Amino acid sequence: MSFEELRATLLSPDSLILDLSEHEVYCHDATHYSSTPAALLLAESVEDIQTTVAFCHSHSTPITARGAGTGLSGGCVASKGALVLSTERLRRLEINPETRTAICGPGIITKELFDAAAEHNLSYPPDPASYEESTLGGNVAENAGGLRCLRFGVTKDYVLGMEAVLADGSLIRTGLFNNHQGFCIGDVLIGSEGTLAIITKIALRLIDLPGRGDTILAAFDRPLDAAQTVADITRAGIVPTVMEFLDGDAAACSNEYERTDGLDKVAAILLLETHDRHRASQTEEIKRFCHSNNASYIRVESDSAKAETLWRVRRNLSKATKAAAPLRMFEDVAVTNSKFPILVDFVADMNRQSRLRINSYGHAGDGNLHVNFMAESDNPENRREIDGWVDVLMHRTIELGGTLTGEHGIGLAKQRYLGLEFSRHTVESMRQIKSLFDPDGVLNPDKLFPV
């Protein structure tokens, strides 16, 4: 097999890259996983994707699809001997204000859709912390959540239809692109991590542009008190637009990266945005819960510009924790909000016991806790210790009735734990779906399932 044969059949021959020396970024995602692909296609058309997939299928060459590479599970890192197929150049973006829909290429950045919709007083609510970098194709492949998922839901709640290339190069259309007829195949593709098909076009639902409520920053002297506040707010039936948790060390990382008043020497903070239609009542109720759980500092901002400064504390955390240590490994477990205080306290205890730096933050509204394991040097001993603590975290999460991943996917990072959460029969059913879509195992073959 020669990739030059493939080049000769492409509409854009120069989009096929065989020398990866100047394209190192395509060898990894935002994790520590790395692999050099056999080739790289910077696809510029659906036709070239179909041609490439059919070629690789006929030569039993693995294909790993990729968006912006902001993923945190190793899901878009090249399989052994694989061609990496990037959809970042498929950038169609059409807004229909009458039907409140958007037709998007998978390469559109999340914030680009957010801004384009806002010009029509519409909104695309899912907003992962990486929304200034992540692509819609990657968001669909991982079923990304975001800061506003508590009130508005996650990516799957807005997908109306998809166009996708199957493992043999054929094209399928689902939902809106198929007049909403037939099986809901698109629902299976959402969150499938590039193992079933390559997404080439997405139809998304838009909503009326919501107003902004108050932004509340509350600091606590104990992480457990902040987590209990989350549980109390949820139990009271209050649904703010955003409810984010940061433990003290995560807040310190953010403050080291970009200084914010009020974050010095705190053990935990909550960042919330109240519902725009219930601003006053929610703000007062949330403040009451914060006070009853011994909040040491409360700041309320109604001015959107000042509030955005506070939200940068949360949005810059992934970059801040990455900059804080030479070695960082990252997990995103989730539990019900009633168990959230238990999990937060457990992570704090892990930090006390370990010589590593372990901190946590996340989307408290849906119990999604991001746990960082950081070390001062990247060496085998530190990696082994991190692996040990990750194992402890995964087992405890499942004991609490939680899930291995809140939004980042299984990928390479968590495939060995899949059997902890799912029964043998459930995993086998997943494998059967994979075999139906991809009988020869061409698409991202080493991800998701235990090897």
C-alpha cells in the first residue's frame, strides 16, 4: 500500500500529509498520550473523506478522526499505523432564525456558533470550558457538557441530525437530514468517540438568547462546606444557570495563572449564575445556603463585564493546572449531587495522603468532578503513583453509584475501567454495535473498549 495512490485520487491532493515533522500537534491531544500517525489528512471536502476512508478500509489501515485536539481522554490520538483524519477545515455555518436551527461543519469552533447565533438573538447553550478552541465535531463525538449544562443540558440535547461517513466510505444521513424518518441512528453516534463513523455535518437546535442573572462567588474554609451547599441548593429545587465548584488548590492554580481578588487562601469556592427570570429570589436563597454552610466570603456581580472576570477563574483552570506542574493527569468522574460532598471530601483526603498535588473542580450542578493529579517531574515513579490514585478514585466513584466519565469520554484513559461500571453483557452489546457499524475494526480500533 502506498499513500501516494490515495493522493492521486483526492480532490485536494495537498491535504494529505506524509511528513509529520512540522505537524507534531497531530500526535497528541490535551493528555499525555502521544502517537505519530502514518499519515494525516486535513480534509477539505466530504468527498475526500469518503475516498480516504474507502481506501483505508480496502487496505485495512486504521483511521483516527480528530477535531481541535482539546480532548482529555486520548480519544483522538492515532491508533498504531493509523491515518489521522482531521475535520477542522469543514467549516460550513448557516443560521436559520425562522426554524431556530444551525447547519454546521464539524470544524466550527463552539464559540463561533455561540457568537453567530447571538447575532440573531439566539443561543447554542452547550459551552465546554474549552469553547474558544473545541470543535463541534469533537463535542458531538464526546457528548460534551459545559458550565451551563445544569439548566440547559449537554450536546446531545441539541443535535437534530447528522451526516456521517461509515467505515467503508459510504455516507449516511440522520434526523433533520433524513426528514426525521427511520431509526434514531444519530443518537448512537453521539458520544461514540469516533469508533462508529466520521461526522461531516451537524444540524443543531438553537434557543432564544437567555438573559443573564447574577454571578455569585462564594468562598469557604472547607471543601466539604462548599459541596454541602451544592447539595442543599439542589435539594431545595433551585436550578441556577451555572453552578461550579473549585477546591482551594484548584483556586490557587487559577490565581497563579491569572490573579483574581478574593481567591487568596481559600479552601474552596463556588461560582454560580442565577436564572435570569428568578434573579433576585435565587440570589437570596443561594446566599442563605452559603451563609448556613459557613461561607467566609460572598461576592455578587450583576455587571456582565465584571462577572466575566469571575468566570475566567473557572474557564482558565485547564490551562492553569497544566501550567502548574510538569506532569498532570486528569479525570472527570461524576456522582449524584447527594453524594457530591462525599466525593469532594474523598479527593481532599487523597490529597492529604499523597505526596502528589491532587485537586478538584467541576460542574457541581450535575455532580461532575474533574480531578487533577500533578507531580513536579514526569518520571515512571510519579506516573505509577498517579495510576494508583486514579484506580482508587475510579473504584470509589463506582461505589458511590457514579460514572467513570462525566463528559470527556473513555478513550485510552479509562478503557481498563469500563468493566467496573458496566456488566459483561452491556459491554458485549456495545461491541456488537461497534461490529455492526465497523465490522473490520478500522475506525479508532484501540479506543473505548478494554484491550
